[in-house]
Amino acid sequence: MKKRILMFSFFLFFFLIINFFYADIQKNDNRLNKSHTENYIELPFGADISEGKYAQDKGVKYKDLDGKVKHYLDILKDHGFSWIRIRILVDPPSNSGLYQTTGYVKSVIKEAKSRNLKVLLVFFYSDDWCDPGKNFKPSNWPLNQSKLEEMLYNYTCETIKEIGAENIDMVSIGNEIDNEMCSKFGSNQVKLIVKGYDAVKSVSASIPVGIHSAEGSWSWFRDMKKAGAKFDVCFISHYLMWHGSIETLGYRIKSFENTGYKVWIIETAAYWKESDAGRFTHDYPQDQEGQLKFMKDIKRKASSYPSCAGIMYWGAVWSQSTVGVKWLKANWNDDDASCRSLFDDNAKATLGIKGWEKE
């Protein structure tokens, strides 16, 4: 009898211990989920919509998940986006997605502001695409350093004034300038950054100004600062196929802690369908469910770091509609960007567009 009582007491004690630890784990999980939800409320989300006006003017009819035709900005806003990002070029070729003259950009920003959306203006200081592999000066700008600095300063001032400083909430001096800007490297690149920064501040001291690295963490910005660059905020890109997993993104964001600077992820995207490019996207299937999962996961990861200020989705409205409209003129065969849009080939919103809605 004593043996049975001892056995019963042992199992009862073991059961109580297991339940205590399980309850503690559940409590921690609930606290973690609550933290993510609270951070999400404060973390803004945006989308690069640089092609949207051109596509819509050419006849693309953007549709919400229910199939209802709406303005692309209204669709994005209805799904939790509060910022837009738009690039501006000096003399774009009007093909390959490059239409963003000052007049075009001014018109898009006016539409965004009428919907109470905030605006990140990205100065490419180029006629063409800019990325870590190429960052060429505009064709009609001088190569001489001092003259180039003067041209960049004046162009920046004039553009801000033309659009209206009150319509711009944040500015990026350059796009993915990891290695060069305006065909300039090293100290000459830094001098151009300073000229761009000073130009913005001369028109409006209150506009936050940042610089953009595709691949860097805090160490890149630290080195730029040591070299004399001026900036108020840090911008990075993060794509699964080029920069690594979402865990890798977490390490990059964490590097900005205790630096006095906030970081924005101003470029990211995931595939809603497979691309001919055949890129590796870690644990995320290249379909609408995979895109939605990515959107939710990157939101939760970013919102768990106080050093992260927000996220922006690149190519959000790059829908190469197949319903009688082909707005895109390009010199490439595989339109990889359309496979990462938040609108499918019929310009209907993908499931991914729900990923940044309030939880």
C-alpha cells in the first residue's frame, strides 16, 4: 500500500511540475505575440509605386482582392500601407519602368497626399537604374568633381522646391550606393552625399535625409559617417534571393541598436509566382501563399527590433497586365519584377497584399 501511495505521489508531483513549466511557456509566448502586435501598430509600412501611374494611364485596371477596380493607392491604403516610395530620375529613357521625371513624380505625390499617405522621395541622380553594380551620373551632367557637386546641389534644391517641401516626408540621397554614386567613388562619393544632404536641409531643415545601402549593416553606415557623410536615418534593402534569410535580416537590423540611428528596410519583395530567373527563396514557396507568409514573417521580425523604423515593398504595383494591355517596354525577356508584384498578371491584388494589415 505504501508503495502505491509513493508511486501516486511521484506521478502527481511530476504532473504538477510539467503543468507549471507549460503555463510559464504559454505566458512567455503570449507576451511575445503581444509585443509583436504592439510594435506593429507603431511600425509603418510602405510601397514603391513608381510605375503605377504610368501603367494606369496606359489602361491597366488595378483590382482589389474582391475583383473591384480601384486606384492602386486606395487598394494599398486599404490593406495597411501608409507610405509610398517613389524614385526620381534626371532624364529617364521612358522604357524599362523608367518614367519618373520631376513632373511625373510631382503628379504621383499629389495623388498620394490627397489620400494622406506619407512620401519617401528617392533621388537616383541618374537617367538609369541604380544598384550596387552600377550607379552612373546623368548623361548631361559634368564629370568634373566640383562642377558635379554644384549640379547635384542645385538640382536637389530645385526639385524639392518644385514638388513642395511640405509634400515630402523623407528623402534618400541616392539608391543602393554601396560602391559608388554618380560614377564617383570613395571621398568624392562622400562629398556628393554631403551636397545632397545640405541641399535638402537648405530648403527644409525638418525633412529627414538618409542614404541607402543594399547589402550593408551598421558597419557600412559607420564607415560612411567616419568618412564625413551626413545622414539622419539609414536605409537598407533585403531580398531573400540576394541578401539571405529573414534571420539574416534580423542580424542586420540588430546591428543598428545603440547607434543613435533608426533603420528602414526600403526594399524587399517575394514571389507570387515562379520566375524564369529561378531564384532561391529559402523556405518560401513562389506562390501567393508563400508571398503572404513572407509578408507576415518579415513584419514580425522587423517589429521585434526597436531600431527598425519601417518597411517598404519594392515593385508593389509592377503588374504586367495580360488583359489587352502591355504598358511595359523593356529590353529584357524575363520580367522578373512582375513575379514579385502585389498584383498578378491580371492586375488583381495577390494574397500577399494582406500581409501587412493590422493583426
